[in-house]
Amino acid sequence: MIRNKIGTRVMLLAVLLVAIALVSTVSAQNETNYSVTKEVAFEHANAQIINFIADDTEFEGWKGASIDPKPLELYDPNGQKLYYQFSVYKNNSLIGRVDVGANKTLGQSIQVIELTPVLYNTTEAMKKSIETARNEYPDGEIKSTEIVVYSYPSIGAMTLIKDRASGNEHRIFVDAYTLEVIPDRPATETKPGIWSVFDRRLKNGVEENLKGWQASDQFTKSIEQEVASKGICISVPVTLDNYLNYDVTNVNYDYYSYFSGLYSLGNTVISRYGKLPVLETEEQKENWNSTLEELNNRIKDTVASKYMYPHGEVMSCGTNSRGYFVILFKYGNVDEPLMSEIYALINDSAKEMGVQDIPVEFGYGTYWEEIYLEGINRWYWLGENTENLSESDIDALEGDMEHRPTMPLNKTIVAYGKIPLLKDPNEINLWQEKLYTITDRIQEKITPYMEKGQIITYEARIRLEIVINDTLSSEEKNTIIREVYPVIDEEARKQNITNVPVVFTTSEEDSMKESNNSNNSDSESDTEDKPSKNNSTPGFGLLGSLTCLYGGWKLRKK
């Protein structure tokens, strides 16, 4: 329903659209406290607006905006907390408001959305309300002053004052838009007045209203799970966008697997070609993965000799969980003709296998690996210029790139945020130092979780990695995640990092594992007689202790 109030367009959501339809059979729970916290209200606001942006063109202008997590608390004239009013800002300008019910008995969580809000002055309204109360009842005792919805959608300040002589309490209302004193009299069919939203909403009981709120909550959780798989945490401020149609986050390394080349610590997609097949069953997915592996075997020699480093710009060949064949480049000279040329090679080979329009994703990877080259007697970053290398050193690089890279052994619960495109070791170093600063500054707040055995470790690599005790229940793990990520996000914003990349995992082992069917010939014994890296690796900075971890430098020896 669209309503107008002093030129303000207000959308009152009497029915929560898809949510109610999806969860119409939810039954009310028996609760003694129906209050909604501002943190839960904020999650509902984030989730629902993300959903509206995906489905409703009327919210197109809200892309790039964000919801302020600090709401204005609106009360009912009966004294109960009514709404949390969240402001929506874009380029530092107020573009909307979202009112979320502060009590489950009000029904669906999103109560009001203002698309073209008009400013009001709550500070002056409260000040005038207090002054008026003192003038009318000079011997009275002021009990409270709150911002109220005194006659929906009218908002104002209400001061409650107690007359010391009579003991009677009086209410003074001042409209927040006009700063007019509003008489405290009941509304009638012909005259406006003061009335309670709670009284009207609860007139027919709370059972159906509670069903409405539970439907909202279940729908919010479904949105939360969907956007979490794409790196978005609705518990913190997010830049609003059409996340429901986005790809997964590059923080979740499990999304990619590799045939050859280097292991990437966060990918940035450049372009995609071809058409994804329909993969609905596990059998279909397994068959498709086998097809991609066979395709790789057909083209790997040509790719290695013509396009892969040290002869070209390709650094990795692999697949992702959606079913794309993946080509990752070294940051630099990658253009459309090069991608078209490589795609033609892959597509022609796929056609010979009976596959049309093979789906291929091209992107940049973030790499941080070294190999010791005896010809130049130093550690060599895989990605450096190869002009001055000897033939034997080139052969060493070729052999190293032919291997299937090792994969980290972990079990991802959820991965939030986004790893930026890091072009070289210097950028990686600077980025990691920022993450290291964050981990240092959150230590005091994380320590209680570690003392209880809930969090096993936390550390900074290319992303922040939190290992949660695997013996905890799913509910306990989710509670920890919902509490800890906002702590990290708050500190990250002080470092001018938004959408901070954090992965929450459980881990049974601390070792590395090879990808399935790995032919990697590297072994632990290779590292025994390597020269000391600490004196020769550029820009390692604060994180020397991470050299043996996959997020730091990976060392290889010819």
C-alpha cells in the first residue's frame, strides 16, 4: 500500500510478499519475551532489501547504498518499543528508511519502507516536548521522553511527566516534522488524535502475527544462507546490490580446483565464454568433471608450450564448482584477442569430444610462490620476468608449472568478504600487514572464545582464517560466527577495508593435501637442504612466521 505524508512516499508491507507464501504453514511458538533485538532487526533489513533489489526495479536506485546499523528507536504511545528505524544512505545522502518491528507480536518484520523520505528533527521535537511539559506542569517530575509513532505515520516526541501534587501522569506530544504541540486526545472517525499501533495490531490476538514474524525470520535466514555463499554477511553494513544473482566469493578456495600451474589465493573474473550445462544430480556433476579433465589432457601440451608461463601469461588451468573450465592469467597483458584465441583452442577440442559451447572462465589469480633457481642462485618468484634466465632455469619453471598444485586441507563453514586483486608480492605484503593489524587489535575480544575452546586458532594470511572447534553444534558455530565477524568488520573499517575477507573453518588436520589424482612429484624431503629464505625474500615484513603455510610463500626447489 502506498501512502503519502508531507510528500513522503511510504510503502507499508501488509504482507511480506514471497516470504509469507513460502512459509505459510509456520506455527507460532510459545514465547514469554517477544522483543526483537536491534542486531536481529538489522539482519532482517539487510536481507529483505537485498531481496527487493534482486526482484523489484523500484529499488534499482538503492544499489550502491548501505543501511546504517544504528537505528532510531521508535516507541508506541503505550510506552512499548515499536520500530527500529534504519536509515539508508548513498553517497552520504539519505535515500530511504526501513522500519523493522521491535516486537514479534506486530507481525512481519519489515513494517515500513520509505522510498523518498522527508527529514524531521527529533532533537528539537524532544527539546520542545520537555520544555512544554515543564511549562504546563512546573512541579512535575519528568519520567521519560521518547520518539513515538503517535498517529501512524506521524512521528513526534512524547514526554511523560508526573504531577507531584496529584500523582497523575500526563503526556506531551510534539510533531517531529512541524514542531507543533499535538493535543493528547483519542482519534475519532472524523478527527485525528493519538492512537496505538500495538492496540490495533493485537486487537484480534497475537497468533497470526507471530506466524507472520516467523515467516519473515525464516525467509531472512534463507536469504542469509544464499548471500553467505557469495561472501556477504548480513550482520554488518553491506553495500547493497543484486547479490542474489552474483557469483560465489573468491574467499572460499574450495570453489576452485586446478589441473596445473599455481594455486590461486583469490581470483578476479575477467570474462566468461560458452554456456554452462545443466547439472542437477551428483552423477551429472561427476561426469562433467571427468569431461573437463579429459579436455585438459587433450590441450595441456599446447597450453604449456604456447600460453603458460614462462612462455605466456597463463598461470593456472582448472575448474570451478559451477562447471567452468578455468584459465587464470598473470596480471598484465591480457586482452580480448588472447582470450578468444585460447577459447578457440579449448572449444575446438571440446567439439571433438561432442561438447558444444564449452563454458570457460578467464580471470586473474593471486599467486605467492617461489622456486629456487640454481642458475641465478636465488629464490625466484613465479611471475617474474624471464628474459635473463638460462635454458636450464626455463626448463625448471616449465617442469614446476606442469604439476598439479597442492590444496589446503580444511572444511569451510562459511566465507565472507572479497580478496582484492593483488598483482605482485609487494601488494600482497602490504595487504597482509593490514590483516595482521586487524588480528592484533581484535585479540582482546577473541581471547574469551579461545579460552572456552570455541575458537582453536585465528590468523592473517591473504584472508583472515578462524578455526572453530568441530565438536560444537551447528547452532553454536553459527552463533560464534554471527558474533565474531562483526568484531572483525568493525576493526577492518578502521583500516579502510570494507567487505573484509574472513573464512570460518573446522580442521581435523594441519597438513596439506594433494588434489585428487595428483601427479605432483614435490615431497617434504625436498625442503631439507634449501637455502635460507629469510635473507633473500623481498617484502616479507611482519609475517615471517607464515612461510610454511599455503597463505604465505610456498617454497619449491629445482
